[in-house]
Amino acid sequence: MSVERCEAPPRRRALARGGGVVAGVFLACAVVSAVVASGLTAQEAVPGIPMPGLLVAYGLPVVRVVLDLAAVAVVGMSLLPKLLGFEHPERTEPVMRRVRPLTVTAAWVWAASALLTIVFQTAELNPGSVPTPAMIAGYVDSVGTGQGLLFSAACALAAAGIGLMAVRFGEKVPAELRIVVALFGLLPIPVTGHAVNSVWHDPIMISMESHVMGAAAWAGGLAAVTVFVAPRRELLAVVLPRFSRIATVCLLVVSLSGLVTGLGTMALTPGVELPGAILTSEYGLLVVAKLALAALLVPLAAHIRFRLLPAIRGGAATAVVAWATAELAVMGLAYGVAVAITRASIG
């Protein structure tokens, strides 16, 4: 018993370091991708028209990436109880004791970054001015993007409150409730992108929302499994097959909805002609880049499912963490490009 007590803290520190590396790779790839893509598609200065400063130009995409990834983290960690199951609490409860408080922290970050995004976007619309409470309130009152972000922040706060209950009462707080609230908070996020004014507005919005929720479940679930479950071989053999089925559905939903949303938005934008605009507009080039990244995810995900999963089921050691980290790195790049897409010119 004393040996276990001596070995437990180093093991926990090693797990924390490994999880930090995985999360750091995901975040770094997303931030770099968003900053680079936003810089390449930034509008040129026009004489006599004030432009947002560098703090807004580069701070806004960074804050938006943090918002997206915090929401992804909340979704992924909320899914984890269902993936772990409830048959063997003596094995799953040590994992969930780590996950629950981190879910609350991620929800606070989600809410704070959503509110900070509102401030940055207010500053972007009022270049040269420091946003005042009246300016921020006017932005939220008159712009759908601000209203969507405010609603998303409210859902994040609700997720944090429910998460605190889960920290106190454990799995007596239904996992389904945590999942629904987290996914519900994603619904307003497509409003912060490009709007389509046509009879196809609702189908395009449904496609966008399916894309956002599918991507969050896929990326968040993979990150949660990699960080919290992969070091425990006996749990990984149970959880990874369950997640693999979810990931396959998410891959199909994300790929199809991304293609429909990107091409549909361009086709329904006045003055944009397809297929030429795909390679001549900022928006079209970013859509192509995102689809290329999605295509790159297919062999990575297939390798984990068809090559590593059989060995994991048999209890063998594999390089699943390295492959999952590579997949998350590509996902991070895709999230960064997605942030740039919301700000790119279509025409």
C-alpha cells in the first residue's frame, strides 16, 4: 500500500504532462492556423477609412479560437461518462474525478472568451475607439452575432453550474443533461459566420449547426479519450470502440455538411459565380483548405480504427496517443481555418 502511495503522485504528474502536451498541440495548431489565415485574408487599408488596430486584427481570431476549443473541450468531457459506461465505477470514477472540475474550468473559459469576443467585435466595428458599455450593448442589441455569442456564453455558464453539481454529486447528475446543454450552447455559433439571405437560409443554417456539433463531438471526444483514457489500457479497450462508432458518424456529418455549407453559401451569395469563385475568392480558398484538412483526417482516423483498434481490444500496447495527437493537430488547423472563414470575403 505504501508503495502505491509513493508511486501515485509521479504517475499523476506524468499523466498530466502527457495530457498537457496533447491539449497544447491542439491549441497551438488552431491558434497558428487562425492567425496565419486571418493575416493572409486581412483587408487592405483604404485611405481615409480607419482600420482596426493590430490588437483587434490578431486578438479577435485568437480569442475566437479559444472560444471554439473551450466549447469543444466541454462537449468532449461531457461525452466521456457515456463512453466510459457505468458498469465498473471503481475503474471509471478515478478518471471522472479528474474530468469533472476540468469541465467546469473549460466552461468558464468558454463563457469568458464568448464575452471577450463581443468586446473585440465591437471594437472592430468602431475602429479607433475603445469599446464602452453603451457601444457593447448597442452591438449586442443590433447585430445577430452579438446576440448569438451572448446566448452561447449563457449556455456555457449553465454548463459550468451543472458541472459544479456533478463535482459535488458525481454521476447522480445525468450525463445526458451535461451533453445536451453543451451541444445547445454550440447552436448560436454558426450565426457568427456569413449569413445567407434566401429561401435556403434555414437549410444552410441547419447544415452549419450540424457541422459545428459534429466537429465538436469528434474533436472533443477524441481529445478526452486521448488525454484521460489512453494511459489506462483496460479502459481504452472498452472506450475506443464506442468512440470509434461515434467518430465515423461525425466524419460523415462534418464532411457532407461542410461541403454543403461552403458551396451553398457561395452559390447563394449575389455576385458570386461558381466554380470560378472557389479559387479566386478568399472564402473559396479557405473552404478548399478546410476540405483538404478534412481529407487528411480520413487516413489518420482509419489507421486508428482498422490498424490499432484490434490490437487495443486485445490489450496490446500501441502508439495510439501519437496517432491521435497527429489527428488532433490536423483538427486544430481546421478549426483555425474555420475561424478565418467567418471573417473572409466571399466575393
